[in-house]
Amino acid sequence: MALDSRIPTGPIEQAWEKTKFDLKLVNPANKRKHTIIVVGSGLAGGAASATLGELGYNVKCFCFQDSPRRAHSIAAQGGINAAKNYQNDGDSIYRLFYDTVKGGDFRSREANVYRLAEISVKIIDQCVAQGVPFAREYGGSLTNRSFGGAQVSRTFYARGQTGQQLLLGAYQALERQVNAGTVEMLARTEMLDLIVIDGKARGIVARNLVTGEISTYIADAVVLATGGYGNVYYLSTNAKGSNVTASWRAHKRGALFANPCYTQIHPTCIPVSGDYQSKLTLMSESLRNDGRIWVPMNKGDKRKPEQIPEAERDYYLERRYPSFGNLVPRDVASRNAKAVCDEGRGVGPSGLGVYLDFADAIRRLGEQTIRERYGNLFDMYERITDENPYKVPMRIYPAIHYTMGGLWVDYHLQSTIPGLFVLGEANFSDHGANRLGASALMQGLSDGYFVIPYTIGNYLATNKLGKVEESNAEVRNAVACVNETISKLLSIKGKRTVDSFHRELGKIMWEYCGMSRTAEGLQKAIGQIRELRDDYWQNVTVPGAGADLNQSLEKAGRVADFLELGELMCIDALERNESCGGHFREEHQTPDGEAKRDDEHFSYVAAWGYRGPGNRPELTKEPLEFEYVHPSQRSYK
Amino acid sequence: MKLTLKIWRQTGRKDKGRFVSYAMDDVNAEMSMLECLDVLNESLIERGEEPVAFEHDCREGICGSCGFMINGIPHGPLPATTVCQLTMRHFKDGEELVIEPWRAAAFPAVKDLVVDRRSFDRIIAAGGYISVSTGNAPDGNAILVSKDTSDRAMDAAACIGCGACVAACPNASSALFTGAKIAHLSILPQGAPERDGRALNMVAQMNAEGFGGCTNIGECTGACPKEIQLEVIATMNRDFIRGSWKRRDQEVRTVKPMTEWSTGSKLKIDPHATS
Amino acid sequence: MSTSAVGVREEERAPGFWGSTNGKKAVMAVTGAILFIFVIGHLAGNLQVFEGPAKLNAYGKLLHTLGELLWPVRIVLLLCVTLHITATVQLALLKKRARPVGYSAKKAIASSYSSRTMYWSGPIVLAFVIFHLLHLTAGYYHPGAAFIEGDVYHNVVSGFQVWWVSVWYIFSVILLGLHLRHGIWSMFQSLGMNHPRHTPILKSTAWVVAVTIVLGYISIPISVMLGVVK
């Protein structure tokens, strides 16, 4: 299969303008005749639904939560990047583009990233107009802060709740369209299959999570904005409900899955405290601005942190990266934390943790200043751990946070199935092998507010879409598949709970396909996942019935998909025989332990096609070309 | 530690519901209230019983999904904390926890601890937004907003829509929720043009949903995990009175609350694909 | 697969100002404010009991000679009471409908005792006001001694010499105080006035005013019972 990424030719600065001009338009009077399904109501899905509704399309928006406002975009803390250059510190669209391509370790598509940087400035304007209460200077203008991986201040924020405020902006715009009658909101409705007719995406099969009813919804185009798949690791900073099901089922219907092994590990999370642990709590990266990270010099040192003298502490990031120190990018900070814990120098009851110490900062700036900067985070830490971080160092450990991989899309954000568009974290396009802080919100909103409204119009204007009958064989087939999976899950009645399988899968993934990977480990993981999957379909128990609210059944379907995705991630990680960004293969590192890319052999997007259960997926490569930002070794020394 | 969880079990809206007590012998003080329920549910599933249905998602106190009453207090005894961040060390060994769902006519029961909060969405849909379509925005700095104003708007905008205010209110009023959104938008200059109509429409929808009236007693603000202040209700009242006075001939309309869980438009009535 | 048509939005015309909960509260605030002013004026008049029979009786006479003004004032007060109560009753009925299934356990965490007892203090004060009118205005029921039309001083003093009348009076006035302690600041809130700096001052003021009013009113029966006023 050849991939046509539809990257516009000509200078990158004019690519998007030119593309927009070339796109065919749908006559305003005809827009309401088109039904568009949007699955997911986060930043990308909410923004897309609202904007498509404003344009006059007939939109149906689906989310599995009880309200579109619950989407996990809401949990983003830090901020959103935009190349506004309000600070007059030399920022520009080109610099944001450059930083993002470099931060992604040269594994993203230049044209997409440039467009993202270009649109970033409009996002801020739109959100301000919607009433998002961004932080401001005393004079009334918008303020910025700096964020990891950038040397300019371009991050806009609303306290530690930027994601919440941006999502509420999109949610309110969406509700405005619900009121106007252009968007129909279907909450507590989970997409379980994609309907593909004559090679085009024409609808979805969904289950009403309260009544258990399976329904089909037909449309002219389907937009997936269903987020990332970090929960394949069981423990992650994702919401408990975050899942890969919509993407995965679309994948099984023919959409290629790109770069599944690119996952991002966030270095500052609260460590795991026990087996019952259900999720990991992120502490904003901004803490590293004032906190110093250290572990004891000697392994197995069980003394309390305050009893360990200065000379017996190892401030390993400051030691190894004198110029960036504690502010190295996320992937570097995470790998180093793992390394010292692997040496047996980790702290806390589990030995999986490092200290993030504010004692120096408190001495230098006073407790009041620290309280002003991080008070809410310190409170949250204390609430969870019962330790006072003003007095004792915080304990942190890396956790899965974001997945750069996702369904393959072209420049129009269309997947390999015509009529199926993928937005936000669910697609693979903009972050390469590593995402910079404060860029996820930017991408979700860019895709939803400013890209899809144009490109989907072109699709609708250039494709003749016939009427779909309820009796269509593909529709019946999709419904039958969904019903079959559900009744199978309910009928196994084995011995083990869904969560116990999920937890075991998570352990395998974290061990072998987590922060660092080896060929040997990945092969082992593939075997273990296959066994676990077989066991799952023999031995899982799902209580209750399919005809009402059954949270175990919801989980069971999602875990079944994670069990397949996990294998694909390992296959991709094994195939990518290099280190890049968040993908670190131990075999490929510089003498001092940094990720070593192999541009000659791996400068491509790995897009995987599904070939039936048990069959090895088919790899299609989309070569990456770098005309503007030339690949170099990232160095933070 | 040992705890007894006395949990409200209800199979659906038609069921009357009842309390069932579960003894837990091995509760870890570090786990959250929701993780405690996870552990209980795992054991129920292993015993072949139906697990307790409860709403949850982000588990970091921001999505607003979770929430139930613990011993008569929404989200339990710790102030400014949702149940997902409430660790078990705040309870005493041997204690009995009475766990029941939010109770309000506007929050119909779904199952066990899960209720239907779509009434909140409809209140927002009635006017909880600034009508600016994508692409219409001036530069972000075109309208200056003082830091103080922006901070006040942010205080009100921090609402997570969990419903604890309604649960805590003896009248089951949603004044704090509605007021928070009205205040957030009405404080900002961007929200000023729609100020009067917004309050009229949102208050009308709030009333149509069957929430009770506010008696200014402040239980809501005490239960609010984001500590939204009672001031927002005054802002709502002011905007409402102002709007009622100034309004000319525009008609205020409300949407009839939909309490059934429909599956939306189906194939046959779907207007599609004939361009 | 079901094919029923659902998800249709049904719209209704919203009720007007009085039909809304917020409108009712605004009406309660305004009527409450008028009644509050009456309570202060009434107290100022009543305290003349300490200045002797002549003064108080003269005051009573003055009120009656207002003639054309007396009834309009009474009608306004009556209207306020009616509206205040109607709104309360309607909100109380709504409260019942808004939570058809109650909690098995419910703790109050942030509200004051007085605010939670408004639904009780109000009706009791109303019952008292009716009694009070029959007792000292109409003289329809005046135990202990004969009611003498025009001799306000005699009616008050002999009225309060009956111990249970005084106790009932004191009890009701204390409830009135509780009602005002919440009501005084609450009316500002209902009319849209709340400020993080000023409202706490208002709340303290409400407390002081309520206590002053209670002390002012109960000083009369206590003085009568102690024999200070004869």
C-alpha cells in the first residue's frame, strides 16, 4: 500500500494558505444536508463539533462520559504554546516549528508541524474571545511562561488548569451549537465499530452505556478524536476511561496505525504506593524549575532524606547535564530516574522514586515565594502522600503520560480510510517521537478549530456519497461483530477479573516496552502478551448483563483492544531498531547513554496495517524529508 | 484498617434501592476512596456478585465525574477534595461509612452511585457561553483585562460540574453551579454583550430542570471541591434582575428536560448524504 | 436495532420574573427589607413604654390619627407579609419536589443555625404576629386584664404580667432575631450584592442589629415582669 500524505508542494510558509485555497467548498445551503459524526468531545472533538456545527453541518458528537466536559483534555495543567511573541523575546512561527521538529527528534512531518505553529496564534485569539481566563499581567495583557525544551516564553496558561479552561471553552461552544440544533450530543455512548461502505467511512456502531442498546449511526464522514492509548500500561496519568477502542476498531477496519511505540513518559509523577493503585498523579513539570533532583550516593541507603549529608547525595541530572541540569527534556529526565533506581539507589518504600527537593529554593526564596508558585501542587502532593513537601523532599517517579503514535493521517487529517478523519492525540502527526510540553493542547485545538473544518468540506464536496440503507450488508456485519464480541465477553465466565488482566498487561508493557527497550525484551513481551490474550478469552469474568449500565463490560471491551494494541506496540518498537525521542533502545545509545538515532535507516513513519487475528501486521513506510530543519543530535549537556 | 461500607445499591431508576453493608478488613490508609471501592469491586466480581457502579474518570480531581455522599457530606469530610483524591487515612479504623448518591430530582438515578447530570449540560446550553464562532476573534490582546478581573473570572471558572453543590443544598438548588458560569462570563469584558440574556436563559433552564431555589445558606460553597464562593450566586441574581428589568420583547424559552437515555437519532430519520 | 425517533428538542416558554426561583427571592428580599424597617420603627415606638403611660398612649393616638395614611401602610405591610409568605411556601413546596428521596444521613457543614431554621422561625414569628395583633391591637384576646381601647400602656403592662404571654413573646422575638440575622445579609445577596470585603462586615452588622432588636423588644416584657414598668 502506498501512502499519499498529500503534503503541499512549494514553500512551507505558504503551504497551508495554498491548500486552503485549493480545497473545494460545500455550498452553505448544502451543509445541513451532510451529517458528520465526531467521536470524542475533548479539545479536538469538542472544537471540531462546535466549529462544524457553526458552519451549518449536521453534527453528531459522541462521548462515553456522562458529559462532554469530562474529556481528559481537562486534566492538562501546564499550558498551551503559541508563537505570539508577546514577550518580544525572539519567538516566531518558524521558531515554534523548529523547536517542535527538533523536540520530536526529527520523526514528524515538517508540513504538519509548520501548519500547527502557524495556527497556534489564532487559537489564543479564539480562546480569549470565548472567555478563557488566561493569566494576565497587571496592565491587562496576556502573560506567558517558559516551558521545557524552549528558550522563549510562549506558553499561555490559566493557573494550573489550562486544559480545563480550554476544554470548557470548547465545551461551551459545543453546547451553544447543541442549543442551536446543529449538534446532537450523545453522551454515555461508546463507539464500538466503524462502518465502511465501498471503501469509505460511513458511520459507526455504538453502545448506549446506560441501556446497553446497540445502534448504528450513518453519516457522510466520521471524525475520531478519541485521545491516546497510554492506558495500555494500566498505570498512567490518563483518565481511567481513556482507551484505544475507537481507534483500534477503525484500525481493524483498515486504518493504518502509525508509530505505536512512540510513548511519552512524564518524569514528575507521584510514585506508586501499592497494588491497589489505579492511576498515577502528575505533578506539573514546572516544579523542576526550582526543585533539585537527587538520590543517595550509596545503594540501599535507607536513611531519611534529612539525615543524608550533602556529600552523600547524588544530584545526578546536575552532574550529568551541567548546562540544562534539572531542566533536561522529559525523556532524558525520565530515563535517568529509571537508571538510578535500577542501580538500587531509588528512594521510598518501593525503591522506585527519586527526591525532588525544594530545601535550597526555600532557603533562597523563602517559603512564601515557593507557596505562591507551587502552593496548589504542594497541597495536592500532601493530600495524596501525607508528607509535607515544604519540610521533606517530594518523591517522584516517571509515568506514562502521552502517546505520540496514533492512526496515520495525511495532511488533511484523513486516515487511510477515505471519510475517516483523526484529530488530536488519536492521530500521529505532529509530535514525532517526543512531544514538547504545552503542545498537546495546541494540537488538539488546531486540528479541531482550524484544520478539519476546511479539509472535511473538501472531502464532502469532492465525493459522491450515496444513500446508505439500514439493510446494507456492511452495516449488518458491523452490528453483528459488535454483538458477537459483547456476548462472547459475557459468556466466558472465567475466574479472573478484567482489571487483573489489565494490570498484568501493564506490567509487561512497562517492563519491556516502557522507558527503555531491548530486542530481547520486546520479543519476550510479544510472547507474553499473546499468552495473556489467549488466557483472557478463556478465563476472564464479566459480571452482569449487556442490557444496562455495566462498567465491567465496558472495561472488558477496552482491555481486549489493549491486549492487541500492546503486541503491535512491541512489534513496532522491535522493528524500529534505533533510539529516538521517547523510544529508547538500549542497543542504540551514545557512549554517555543518550538516544542515538539512525536517520539513514529509520527516517520514516511506520504505518501498520491490520491483517486479521494472529497475523503479523503489514508495515508501510512513509519516508520523512527534512527540507527546513536539518536533523542533528539533540544535546542538553 | 477495617471499615464497614454501607453502600446504596439500586439496579436502575425503577428499583427502589437499599443499603447493603460490606465489611472490609484490609483497607490501606494510602489508597483513595475510589481505590477502596475498586478493591471492594474486585472482590465482589470474584465472588460472582455485581460490582458497585460509581462514576469516575480522571482521578485527579478535575474532571468532575466522581462524587457521592460519605456520612452525609458530599465528597466526604476533607474540604476542597473530591472522592478520588480523598485518602482513607482520613477515616478511623473500624468506622462505618454511609455512602449514597447525590439525591435530587434533577439528577435522576442511573445505577448505584451513578446519577444523570445532563441537566447541567442543558443549563450551559441555554446560555453558558460567549457567542463567538471560530475565526471571529480579534487579537488576544485587543481587549485588555485587568489581572484582578481575570483572577476573579478564573475563580468562578474553576467549577468542575460535579454536582456536590446540589447534593449539599437542602433545597437541591443548582445556584452555585449556574452562578459560577454566569459570574465567569459576566466578569469578563468579552462576556458583557450577552450578560442580560445569558442570566435570563440560564436561570430559566435551571428552573425548568426542577432544581430547588437558593436560600443563601451556603452549604454549597462548603461542599464545593473547588471552593467556589457564594458571591457568584449574587452575581447571577444581579444579572438576572438587571436582565429582567432591561429586557424588551425577546422571549425566554427553555428546553424540556430529557430524562430518558435515548440512543439519539436512528437510521430511518437520519437526514444524510444526498448532495 | 430500534428505530424510534428520539432526541427531539421540545421547547417551552419560560415563566416570568415571579415564576422563577430567583425572582421570588428578590421579592422576598424587598418585602423582607420593608418588614425589617417596620420592625425597627415599631421598636422605636414601643420603647416609649419606658417614658410612662402618657407618652406611649400619645404615640398610640398619633398612629390612629394618621387616618388616611394608616391603612395604606397596613396594606403595604400586609401585602409584604403575603408576598413574603407566598414565595416562601412556593419555594418550600419546590424544595420538596426537588429532592423527593432524602438522604439517610446528612450533615450541615457550612451554614449557620439561623439560616437553616428560616423555614421554622418564619412561621412561628407569623403565628406570634397574629397573636400579637389579636392581643394588643384588636384586644380580641387579652388574658389577665380587660383590654382598654386607647390605653396602650395599660394593655401592654397588664398583658405582659401574664407570665406565659411574656415567655411566648420573648421566645418569638428571639426567633425573629434569628430570622433577621440571616435575613438582613441574605436580602443583599438575593438582590445581587455580595463582595468579599463588604459582605463579612454586613454579616457582623446583621448579627449586631439582630441582637439589638431582640434586646430592645424583650426589655419590655422583662421590665414588666420584674416590676420595673408598672
